[in-house]
Amino acid sequence: MIILNQAVAASTIQRELEFTDRDFHRIRELIARRAGIVLAEHKRDMVYSRLGRCVRNRGLRRFSDYLKWLSAGSERDAWQEFVNALTTNLTAFFREGHHFQLLAEHVQHRRDTVRVWSAGAATGEEPYSIAMVLAETLPSPLHLNVYATDIDSDALARARNGVYTLERVRRQVSEERVQRFFLKGNGKHTGYVRVRPELAKQVHFEHLNLIGQHWPAQQRFDAIFCRNVMIYFDRGTHTRLLERFSGMLKKDGLLFVGHSENFTHISQRFRLRGQTVYTLS
């Protein structure tokens, strides 16, 4: 009986806000329409936890009231908060290291500007890793341009700031790179590092919804990193994105995707070049 009562109490605490099946299905519809994200049934607790903060911040007790308010023409910032809450930003410096080795090999003989797009920049670790590799490989930092985008405005703000804990950076970045590409904090900033300005200025962050109409109007890219992003989309969205990516790459350009993503059965535009790396067919 004690165990049962504890379980009931825990359930009550977890569901202090009214959250119905109808609310969950409405949230799934809205995030799919706004960001292309497909939420599986087992994401119910995640949605409650993350979006519940938005409900409380509005002084509400029911998800249905929050959704009515959101859909009744609320300000743009509220919709951005909704998207930010349901976006996953799992990233690290030099994640899937073989990609960066292949990128360096791909551009090592270039003498003109190399342009790379990080299409899921999150909190900045990926685009800064790309920039470090290009700075090490190319004859001048003036020859590199990293375009970094994400739908999560909070994550982008952290990315632009370029500040990370030294402990986190050292787990994934060699000491040589730490010395070359980061400034160590002191005083109240001890234990933190900031990306050096000369590298940071080569990375250009921009808010971008991949399923939106407006994509970067730049020259074509030497490489596009879109890793562990499309796993949140449905197959139809995969097809449309791959079609658009193909038009953004140079003829010999590379598309880097996540370790669990395979698109050879979806698009004829790309062929596999290496482990989770594609090139145009």
C-alpha cells in the first residue's frame, strides 16, 4: 500500500498541469507544421516536461489553454519559444571525427574561399569545429567561410557567444587546439573559454527553418553538414530537403549526415562517398 501511494503521489507531481491526449496530438500537429519535426508517441513525457515550463510561465494550469492562446495570434516570440522547447540540441566538438578528417582532405589543395554550411548548428560546437579544421588546412583564415544555421534561437544565442566550459572543451579538443583557438577566462570566468575572435568572425550564424521557403542566397558550398537533423523529419521532408541540398552544393561537394541516417533509398541525387558522407550522383 505504501508503494502504491508513493506511485500515485509521484504521478500527481508529474502531472500538476492538465495534459490530455488531445493536447499532445495538437502539439504534434503544430510542431510538424512549424518545424517539420515528427514527434513519436513515446515523446509524451518529454513534451510535458519541456513545454510545461512555457505553460507555467504564462500562469496557466492547462495545456489546452496555452495552445488556445498560442493559436489565437500570439506574438512571434511565443511561437519561437514553443519551437525552442521542442528542439533537441545534442552536439559536441569534433563529433564523428572521421567527417572532419575527410573535410580536411577534400579542401587541402583549395586556394580560393572554401564555404561550408552547418545546417544544424545548435550551440555552435559543430561550426566551430569545422572552422578549426579549415583554419588548420587552408593557407589563410580569409579563405574560409562557415555558414551556421539553426531553428532554435536560444541555441544560436549561445553559439554566437562562443563561450564553453574548459572541462567540456578539453574532453573533445586537443590541448594544441585549445591554445590556438580559445581564450581562457580568469577571475569570475575561470573554468570557461571563448572562441578567439579571429576564428569566430569566420563563422556566420543565422536563424533558419529548413522547411521554410528562404534558404541562403550564397554561392554553392564545398560541403554541407546536416547531421542528426533529418532523423526528426518524415520521408517526404527528407526527399524535399535532399533535392534542395543538391542545388546548394558544388559539383564535387560533400553532404555529411548523422551516423544513423541513410538516404540512398530516398534520393537519386546523391551517392555514398564514405561512412555517412554523400556526394552528388
